[in-house]
Amino acid sequence: MQAALTIRNLRVRPVSVPVRIQPVAATGAIPTMPLVLIDLETDQGITGRAYTFAITPLAQKPVVEALNGLAGLIKGDPVAPFEIDAKLKKRLTLLDTPGVFGLALAGIDMAAWDAVAQARGVPLVTLLGGHPRPVKAYNSCGLWVGDVAKLPDQAAQLLAEGNFSAVKMRLGRDDFAQDLAAVRAVKARIGDSVTLMCDFNQRLTYNEAIRRGRALDDEGLYWIEEPVRHDDYAGAAKIATEVKTPIQIGENLLTSFEMLQALEARAMDFVMPDVQRIGGVTGWLRAATLAHAFGMEMSSHLFPEISSHLLAVTPTCHYLEYVDWAAPILEEPTVVRDGHVTIPDKPGTGIVWNEGAVAKFIVQ
Ligand code: SMN
Ligand code: MG
């Protein structure tokens, strides 16, 4: 039997990473990427790595502090992700674990799984019972809610850079005529053979979602993402029956328990959990089982480096959301070939920090 890994320390570093195409969602701009890097160091010399995305710099320090606090509870413990999850969730039961603590827990979980896969000498996907294979992806790096005139060229560029056949655009402008013009301009440029998704980032009221959704029904969109508040499952379910285009939600689902509630409410046609909100690798596996049971296509949200491993063992695997936001701080950023993300054929997730870049972008 192999000796179990034990946790020696968590090394936690906040970085502010420049982004190639600045995200401007209907909720506002994200000027740089506030990531928190986690190195889960073991007594055996293996280091598991993962990052969390704090969304706003305001949340970065709290995430760091949560991670440092949680580290104190697991030092010396075996690197057994299910056991770490159970122990930390129990300790935090009275607080509950949405928000900052949820991100921290998922970060620890992802780093722990990376360490275990490295110790076994296999890619994470192989540890989970799959093998490294190409995973179908869409390019989600651009097409934000800015100037409509710039979108067609950007769409063509985003498709060309990885030979993608799918791309996502953001909607939710105050003036729906502008949204519609944006969709038509992009569609005219990329043609009907390309898959075009759109994302409202929860910007609409229920009535406006039905109005805009129906108006978009003949525009050839592949899905309409998060039209209304993420936790309005009943509203989303009604919208899904009123609008022909499939409704996609899931990036804000916390844990498989919320996912079950949303599935039972039929709040979506497609589901796309986010690995850091759904509870890391451990949470993802539970969510994937639910999507399977409900016969629902499951995509990922952000985190392409680890999501590729997870989608490859997800029974209802649909689309990987490709973003390059962590690329500047990685030794080997995610590779896209013919619109598919390649899973690195090396132990763990393949996440290794580019320490020179980390030093440059570190937040003091
Ligand atoms: C999104 C989420 C978080 C940051 C930027 C954009 C968006 C997506 O909802 O699905 O990509
Ligand atoms: Mg989204």
C-alpha cells in the first residue's frame, strides 16, 4: 500500500492577473482577475495546486484569510478530499458555507485532488476513471456588452484562435434593441454553422426575460443563460416553458443540494455548475450524478484547467467554457485544438505556476 499523503501547509497567494479582453458583463467590468493561488504542501513533498477566482478584489483578502484559517484545521490530516470536505463542512455548519468560505473550501478540495492524482502518477481524469481526451469547448473570452460595431470582428477572431465552432456573447444592455442588434451583427458574421450562446448575467426581471426571450427565439441562439436572478428557480422554470431557446443556469449553484432543488423545479434546460461554487471536484462529482439522473446536459463554468478533467468523466458532458484568465500565471496554459480543450497527459491537473509571472502580479 502507498503511504498516505499528509497535509503540511497551505501556501496562499493573492494575485491580480491582467486580462487580454476586459470582461464587461451586464453586472459591470472586471478590470483584472483577482485570483487566489493555493499550494497544498504535503509531508511527502508533493504539492497540490488550485486557484480560486474571488470575482472582485474586495473578496480577495477575505478568501486568503479563510484559507489560512481553514489550513489550521487540517494540518497533519491525510490528503483525502471526501474526509477533508466532511470535516470542514461539519466545523462550519453553524456558519454555513456560501460565499467566501465556499470558495476557500472548494480551493482546498481542488488542490487536494490534484495532490492525490500526482501521488498516483496519473492525470486527475484518469484517477476519476476516465482518460485524457479532447473536450468540446466554446470560446468565452470576449463579446462583452460594449460597442456593438466591434463585436463581429471579435467573434471571428475568437473563433479563429482555437478553431472553435462555438462562442458566447453577453447581453443585458438597458436597451433591448442594442442586444438584438448585437446578436444579429455577430450572427451575420459567423454564420449558422457556428454555435452562439448568450448570457444575461441575471440582469432581467421575470417579465422582461419572457419578452426578450421570445424576441430572441428566432435568432438562432443555442442557449440563453441566467436571464433572471440565479435563485429564482420557479421563475426560470416558467421562462423555460415560455421561451423556445434552451435556458441555461448553474454557475451560482452552491453544492449539489441547491442543484437538486433547481433540477426538481425544472429551472433550466441545460446546467453549468462552476467548480468553485459547487464544491470543488468533490461537489462536481455529486452534481454530475444528479445531471445524469435528470438526463440533463452539463457544461462547466470558467476554470478550464480542472473542468476539462471533470467534464471528461461527466456522463452528460456538454460544453466546456474556455477562458484564458489564468493563462498568464500558468507554466502551461490550457491548449485548444479544433475547438476542443486538451487534457494534459501528466500527473494531477497540470496546474503549475509560472513563478516569474506570479511574482509580478502578486498582491501585497
Ligand atoms: C461570467 C461569470 C463570472 C465572471 C465573468 C463572466 C459569466 C460566464 O457569467 O458565464 O462566463
Ligand atoms: Mg454566465
